[in-house]
Amino acid sequence: MTLSVIVVSYNVKGYLSLCLDSALAAIERLPSGTAEVFVFDNASSDGSADWVSSHYPSVHLIRSEENLGFSAGNNAA
């Protein structure tokens, strides 16, 4: 991989589609197989992780059982 996009989320289901649609559209302009998208879900209670899993199968989803915060979420992803 040349590029990994990491999105750390916590109860932002309403914003994830905007973010992921934008990232995936940009990645489509790159050579195939050179970029990937990760979502690290910080134990959201709004169904964000399940929603990402069902609507964005190409995105790598990492579910945390506790809110680790932004920095630790990035490091984990």
C-alpha cells in the first residue's frame, strides 16, 4: 500500500458517509491497489460500526470495546 486513510470515529454516524464517500472518491483516482481506508470505531453507541460494516464493505473496520481516544485509535489502526 502507498496510502492508508485512517478515520477515528465516536458516535458520528451522520458524518461518516460524507467522510468515507469523499475518501473513496479520491482513492478511485489512484492506481488500483495503492490505497486503503480504515475506520477505527471508539466504542460508539449510535450503531456507527454496524452501519460502516454494512454500507462500506471495502473499508477495513476496527471495533474497539472502549473509547481509546483519537491518538490511540490512530495508532491501533
